[in-house]
Amino acid sequence: MKPRPGPPVIPSERGRCPFDPPAEYSRLRAEEPVSPVTFQVAPKDTSGWLVTRHDLVRQILADDRFSHRNELLAHVVAPPFPMTEYAPQPSPPGSFAKMDAPEHTKYRRLLAGHFTLRRIQSYEPQLTRIVDGALEAMAAQGSPADLVTDFAEKVSLRSVCSLMDVSPELMDGIQEHFGALMTLTYTLEEFIHHVESMDALIRPMVRERMAQRGEDFFGRLAASGELTEDELVNLAVLTLGGSLDTTPNMLALSTFALLEHPDQLALLRARPELYEAGAVDELLRYLTISQMGSSRCALEDVEIGGTTIKAGQTVVLSLPAANRDPEVFDDPDRLDVTRVPRKHLALGFGAHQCLGQHLARASMRIGLRSLFERFPALRLATPAEEVPLRDRAVHYGVDQLLVAWD
């Protein structure tokens, strides 16, 4: 496979507002919601498509004629290093994110009971203590502070440790290696290093839990008798690593957005019940940090929006574009914390909808409310235009957010 000339598979140039997706999405959504694209690395005999309209994105996410299997997605949206060929293999056992039913269903079923709404609601008192502890430590350290490392990452790491019964030392290592892979700036040698290092960290823990088969998170998974060691290791990489990239980015980027929208922050201060009513989902919709989209491969010829997607073609679904669709959301480019955006797709839709969505919402609701109540004078400590953005990463966010409160 050779690199193909032409534009990138998805628009990447953001405008002056750090919270808006590339403006090109608006034109495509209105004029060509299923548009042909050129991938930077792709099989030379296979074209691809970019889908930007909400109803079409949602339709494909729920259609089992489109596969999420890793070996079928031979297109590279944003290669981290120069490539001349790419031949993806099937996902290893347990790494179910890029599998279809029935394999995907099996693994998701084993995990689902640990992340139900009721389970997360019962966990919220502990989550609140974790948030309060991080805020107290930040206050003791003094102003200014980096909200990313001193709050967002700390809350996420500690909550995963307590919910999944793993040590902070293990999570520190996973955060280092998994986080590096999410930046899309690594070399092939670095990729191999990070993958092997995570395995070396997680495998001893898995072996211990399989031997003990206790009542902890991974002990109960081991006790099911349905998982091999390799399966449980790969499940652990997904559940532990995935939790450490999305929620911290949403917490930090949401804080940045609210500080830059003082009218919306004032509404939340005056009416904190809005966090529960819909403000968290509005932040998820408005920011939509999954900037690379979600890819699917057509298993047969399928007509979508008047365009025939041929069997074997890859479709990139732009979640940021779908969540700014004016046919679904009034004035979609405006952050409105009084909105209840029930149809947003920031957490996906269908069989692959985010398994940890209830934990993500709880972390944002408790984290943001507690942050702004603890520091009523919170403000940016640097000009907004100097905040470093995660433009080249799987999930959009900020690399650093310096804040002050005195």
C-alpha cells in the first residue's frame, strides 16, 4: 500500500475558537454529507467516505452491515509516523473494541454489570471523596496549578484505582504508556515499547487475580471461568487505559470552555441542578473530543443518503460534525448548559456505545461542580490563546491548563 495524494480523510484545521470543530464540516454536512475522501495510507484499489450528517452517522452506527473489525479497517486516518503499507491483523482475544458480534457481545456482557447506572450511583460517594481530596491537595499546593495533572488526571487515575481495585503504581505506568499511544506522535519503535511495557505491567497483576479469584474487579472476571490469561490482559488494557484518556480530557477541556463562557458558568453556579439535568451532556456534545471519528467497513453494498457504499469500503463517521447538526440541535455552535441534548453521539451509539458512559458522566458532574464550588474565583492563569491544545491525538483536549484562584 502506498500513500495516496490528496486531502486528509477528515478536515483538521480548526478556526480561532478552540472548541469548534473544523469549519469545513459545516459545508460538507450541508452540501455533501456522504463525501469521498482520500486516506493518507490506504489500499490503492479502495476508496473511502466521510459521513457528517447526524441521522446518517447514527444510522451507520446501528447497522450491522458495517463492521468495526480491526482487520477490515485498512485505512489510516492520521498515521503517527510515515507509512508505506499497513496490514492490520484481527484484534487479539479480549481486545473487543474492534470486534463484531458474537465476540464483541461476549466480552461486553462480562464487563457490563460492573458499569451499570446503579453500580456507578452506589460508587458516587467514593468518587466525591476522591474529587474532594484532589481539590484539597490542589489548594494546599497553591495557585496557580495545572488543572490537567493536578486535578483531571488525578481524579481519573484514583477513581479507576478504587473502582477496579488496582494499585496507583500500576496505573501510573499504564497512564504513561497508554497516554503516549493516544497522542499519535510516536515512532514504530516507541509503539512497540509502549505496548510491551503495558503487557509487562498488567500481566503479573492478571496472573495474581486469576490465582486468587477474589471479589475484586478482575478477580470476579477471572472467576467467571470464561477468560484465558491473554483475554483478561487485553481486557485490562482496554478498561484501564481507556478510562485514563477520555475523562481527563473532558474534565480539563470542559473547565476551559466554561471559563471562556462566563455566562454559562454563571448559570451553573446559580442553578447547580443543571449539571444533572443536561449540562454534562451538552458539554459532551459541544466539545466532542473524539476528533478522529469512528470508522466502519461495509460488509456489503449499502445505500446511505443516496450514495452507495460498496462492500469493503471504509466509512469515517464524524462525531464532531454530527453533534453540530442544525437539523437536530438548535443553534448547535452555541454552548447552552440549559439544553438537554438527548440525541448527541459523543459517547457513540449502538452496540459499541461507550461502556463507561455512566462513570464518565458522574466524574464530570461531580468533578466540575466541586471544582467551581471549591474555587469560586477560578480563572485562567495564561491567555486563552496560549493554552496548548491536543490537535494531534485520538481525543482532543488540552496538554496543560494553568488556573489561578487568588
